[in-house]
Amino acid sequence: MLRLILLFLIAFLVGADEFLLGPILTPIGTDLSVPAERIALFITAYSLPLAIMAPILGGVSDRYGRLAVLVPSTLVFGLASIATSFVPTFETGIATRILTGAASGGMLGIAMAMAGDLGEKAAPKAIAFVTSGLTLGIILSPGIGALSAEFWSWRFAFAALGGMALIVVLIGLPSLRTTPAPNHRPNADADNVVGPLSCRAHGEA
């Protein structure tokens, strides 16, 4: 169950970060002395690297394992989000958003792949958790951004997401280590065992 919750949270983080900016564009622009329409580039700086890196990192995870991509990606996401909460200039913010978006490319797709790796019986439930996390993040993030700007600062919203990502990595790592690697599923292992035994049986016959 803990694994499902962690996959849910990873998807939530990606969805929340992408739709967080709507209500806080004006406060960010005011704080960084940049027109609100220019601050909208924060959205592009996040979304474009995500779209580019997702298929690349998905291929890397097929070769080297899901966790080899998911864990560092979530760690970078957390650190970059926290860094965004401290940016002194618009240009620095664009840089941290690009880094956050690139890291997100190794989170949502990998979480979905890990859900699918769990097998025919467990995969549908796990995929539902990932989908729910993404949807909830999209729904709640505008409210999170608005409340942050109203009672604290727009910077708090990014710091909160970054902190949550770091918690997911630190708490979730021991549990996620038990997830089967894509090339080591139970059925695949069974085929590797049965194949040689069948050949041996035919040879003895």
C-alpha cells in the first residue's frame, strides 16, 4: 500500500507543479519586477523540458531500471523547486523551472511504468492511483497557489512542493526498492527457468 501512495504522490507533484502558476503569476511578476505576460514563460520553461525528457528518460529506465531514473529525478525536482522559491531574478527562475521540468520527465512516466510492471492483477489498481494523483494535483494546485500568495508568499508554494518531493524520496526509497525491475518480472523469470528445463527434458528423452 505504501508503494501505491508514493506513486500517487509522485504523480500529484507533477500535476500540481504544472498548474500551480495560474493564480501566482501576478505576484511573481511584481516580486521579480517582470510583466505578468512574461512570467508566463515559467510555464513553458517547465512544460517543454518535461515533454522532451519524458521519452528519453523512459528509455533510460527500460535499460537501467525504474528507480535509477525515478529517485534522482524526484530528488532534482525537489531541490529545483526549493531553489525556485529563492530566486532573486526572472532569469534565475527560468533556469530552475527548466531543471524542474526536465526532472518531471523522469517522474510521471516512470511512475506509470512502475505501476504497469506490477503485473496483471496489481497493475490496474496502481495505475488508478497514479491517475488519481495527477488529477488531484491538477485540481488542487491553483488553490494551493492562491492560498500561498494570499497568506504567505508565492515562494511558499514552490518550497512546499519541493519539500514534499524530498520527503517522498527519503521515506519512499526503502519501499520502492522492492518494485520489480522491468526486465525482471516474475513471468519473465519463470520463462528463463522453464526454457532450459524443457530443453534438458527433451534432450534426456
